[in-house]
Amino acid sequence: MTQVLIAGCGDLGQGVAQYFVKKQAQVTGIRRSGTVFPDGVRGMTHDLLTLPAEQWPDVDLLYLIMTPQGRTAEAYHTAYVMTAAAVVAAYQGRRQPKVIFVSSTSVYGQNNGEWVDDQTQAVAASETASKLLEAENLLLSNLSTVALRCSGIYGPGRYRLLQGVQRKDAWGANQWTNRIHRDDVVSALCLLGERALAEESLPSHIIASDGQPTSMWEVKLWLAERLQVSTPLCETINRADYLPARGKRIVPHVLRALGWAPQYPSYVAGYESMMDAYHEWLD
């Protein structure tokens, strides 16, 4: 029986766990807090940084899905670098799993509208991005690892942008934005897990994004119309202000070549699918 460990069994991890339970795999999930796990999952509530090495289960496939407790370099070091080090230490001198690590496209420091794909060199432009790359390299140096670099994840329960538009928060300068629906991240993770278990050769890093880079103002204008609220833009605005001057444009060539196709290929499809739940949440 295939054995899978979800280290960081939160929202994304639970989606992956449910997939492999249906595949009749033996699934273990670990989360730092909370005791609710999907049906069929052996749940463990423990901080990965203090989990004794002998309590890490022998598995074929390990997903490492961490969420930092803040946006600081220190928080990222703890969540990513220290946790990666704990995984490496736990599996030294014993059966080693294939590892899929959830990373971020923030490791690409380009910020002038450049096109970015899987072949683009990652050059971190922030301390937090440097920590992500450090964690990636630590895992790659010691275990068979694929880093899935995700662009901005949105979906059920992730309402920050919707709330900001509804509150008419100031928009700031326009820029390119890239996103991927939560369900599409889960499907990408499951696809990579299947390929890794089949012993297929995979790149060390793969981009996950819907492949439709869009200006932030376009997204917010659509949301404002859909939510029936006015925008904070002034009545007279220069045409040049509508053109994104910052950010990057991301395309996921490798993931698509592997057969992945997003269920939500654009922000329109993705946010439209969230509207009923968002209004229920507001009520």
C-alpha cells in the first residue's frame, strides 16, 4: 500500500489527503494545531520542529506545506528553513521519501513586467524569498524533491481581496498580478505526487499559476462591478496609470506539459465560483 505523509495538513494538505485516501493509500497528516483531519487520515497534532525523528512515519511520498506565522524573514526561516532541516534530519539513515515542497513564485525577483517561466533563474529580491530558496536548496541537497512554486493562491475562505474592494480600500499603483485557485493547486500537487510515485524524472522546481497574468486594476474593476460597489479611483486619471508598471507575468509551461489543466483558468471563473460563499460568509 502506498504511504503518504502530509506535513502541514491545513487547507491544501487536506485536499491532497482526500485525494490519496480515495486512491486507497495509507495517509498520515500532521498539523501544528487543531485535531480535525479528513476521514481516513491518521492525524497527528504536533509541531514539526519538535517531533522526535522516530515519530516521523516511513512513507513513499511526503508533502511539506507550511504557513509562516508572519511576513518577516524570521517567520519564514522558522516555517521553511527550520522545518526543511527537521525533515532532512528525520529521514537520514533510513528509508527516504519523495518530497513535494510548496514554495512560491516570490522567489523570482523580477518586478518590471518581465515574463517568467520554469526556466527563469530565481533571484530573490527580498529576505523572505531568500528563505524560501534556502529551504528549497536544503531539501534538494538531501532528498528527492520537487518545489512547486505557486503564485497568489485564492479560493474558498480567502476573501482578503474581495473585502478590500468592497471596503473601497485605496488601490495604489497598478501592477501585474498572477494567481491560482486553491483547487488547482491541489490538483497540481496530486499530479506531481502520482508522477513522483511512478518514478518519473521531474524538474527540481515547477511553477503553478493559471497562466493568465492580469493587471490588478482589471481584477479589481471586475470585482467592483460584480459586487456592485464604486471604486476609489478619481474621476480624472491618466491613461498611463492603467498600464501595469511593476510586477511580473508568469506562465506554467512544465506543469501544462505534464498534463495539468486548471479548473479555473482565469480570475473571472475563479472569483465567480466564490461569490455565493462570500455573501453567505458576510451574512
